[in-house]
Amino acid sequence: MMGKEEEIARIARRLDKMVTRKSAEGAMDLLRELKAMPITLHLLQSTRVGMSVNALRKQSSDEEVIGLAKSLIKSWKKLLDVSNAKTRDPGRDTPLPTSSTKNASEAMDHSRKRLDLPRMSSTPRITTFPPVPITCDAVRNKCREMLTTALQTDHDHVAVGTDCERLSAQIEEYILCADFAGARGFRWSLWATGPGSLWWLLDTTAAVPVPSLGCIFLDVGNTDMKYKNRVRSRISNLKDAKNPELRRNVLCGAITPQQIAVMTSEEMASDELKEIRKAMTKEAIREHQMARTGGTQTDLFTCGKCRKKNCTYTQVQTRSSDEPMTTFVVCNECGNRWKFC
């Protein structure tokens, strides 16, 4: 007999096929099955059925299908809200200790502190997603709010079950770290927790922590124009209605906060836009080569841009007759041009 998680995953796959084929036949039956199932936040996150339902809602023109899909997403959003509330206030449901138990626990804690002295590790512990420190910087808080809003575009976060506030804080931290590390000329890729629960940068060129440089940005990080432009670029691309895959990949973890923090505009672009840019580049090279007059093809020169040897050169007398001729070289592969005497 099929388990609940496998059953939900099966329904999600069938919904994805309907979206791909642009046919909603039988969608109502699948949505009714989902409505009858007791779905938890864990099942939402493991099967990603919310993304499938949301994609069907956007594509379908059937009002009944759209209405039921919206109802499901709304009910699943409540699961996420409850989870976030518990995370922010974990002690709300904890009963208050009585005076006797309080005194006993305090005595136990006191004896434990005397016996178990804090141990400092010489090597920082590497964590993939460390808890994000709270910042009192107004600019950084505003950037985090705007990133959260961008991640919540089109309610994809509900379908995935992602805490957008925590994710946006992680992205903002990495953006600040990228500017901090880049300005000091070393490469970085990981975080580490060091003494005092501070965050250290790791210099990947030497594979060692850099305590003299790390942690400083937590207090005096430079939220200059470069930082703001980088944040603005992330927000613009995450909110782009023509590139929903980028946002979904960030929400489900396919693109990590560290990766999205340093991606270029070309890397964040949609597949469609990448293909258009590639075609335009090829066309520009072709037209550039067609406009070239004469020349001798040779493999004696190496292009400094693409490192290929497929070149064409011409020699022209640009100075007096007793001076050597100037050689103009064009790469037939990428269109790069250079000259020498």
C-alpha cells in the first residue's frame, strides 16, 4: 500500500504533467484528493506539491479549478504561519516553572557551569546555514524587508513552505560579506562560527579562517552604493514575472543564499533571455566578419580572448615607407581584434 508521502508526490507529478501538456482534464479529482488528505508542513516541503498546485492555478482557465487551488494554498499557508510563530516564540506554549522547580534548575545549572567549562575549538565549526544575527542597521533591515517581499512574489513561498524572512536575512548577510571580502582581495565561500558565536570568513585561497578580517563587517559593514546596487539587482530579478524559475530555485534551495548573493545579471537571467543574448552575439559576430574586407587566414596567431588560432590578418602601411607595416588580426571564432607592428 502506498504511503501518504508517495501518494502526494504521485499527485504532484500528475499535476506537473497537466501543466506541461496545458491540459487540466482530471485536475479537479486530484485537487479533491489533496483536500481530503491531512497534509503537514513536512509533506509540503518534501513533495513540493504546493508548487505544482500553484502552477496549475496560474495556467488553468477553469474557475472551479482555480478556486479549489486557491483554497488549498490558503489552507497550507496557515501551516507555514503557525510554524513561523512557533519559531519566533518557542516559549509561548511552555508552562511557567514553579518556585521549587525553578530553584532546583538554577542549582543544577550552577553546578553544571562549574563542572563543564566552555571549550574553545582551535578550528571553527563549519555550518551550511548558520543562524542569522540580528542587525540594528536601518539600511540593512530595509533591504531585508524588500528581499522578503521579492521572495513572496506570486505566493510561491507558500507552496514550498519557506520562511522568507530568514532566507532574505541570509541572502543579505552574504551580499554584505561579498562586498567586504572583495574589497580586501581574498576569495571566500564558507561561514564558520568561532569563539563568542561570532562569524568568521574563510579565505579559500589558503583554506584557513581570517579572524583579523572576519566579524568586522557585522558591526561596521559598509552599506555603500555597491551594496545597495547588488541588493537592488537581486530584488529586481527575484520579482521578475518572466523569470519565476529563479525565485523558485532560491526558495527550494536549488540556488543557495551564498550563490544568489554573488550571481551576475547574466547568470540570473531566464533561459529564454540567455538564448536571445547568445543568438544576438552570434549574429553580431557574423555581421562583423561579413563586413571585413580581404585578409589572409592563418593559425600563426592565438586569440587572447578565446585562445583559438583561427585568425585572419592584413598588413597595412600606416606610417612612413621605411617603417615596418602594421598587422591587423581578427579572430574568426569570437570576432576579437588586435594589432601590432
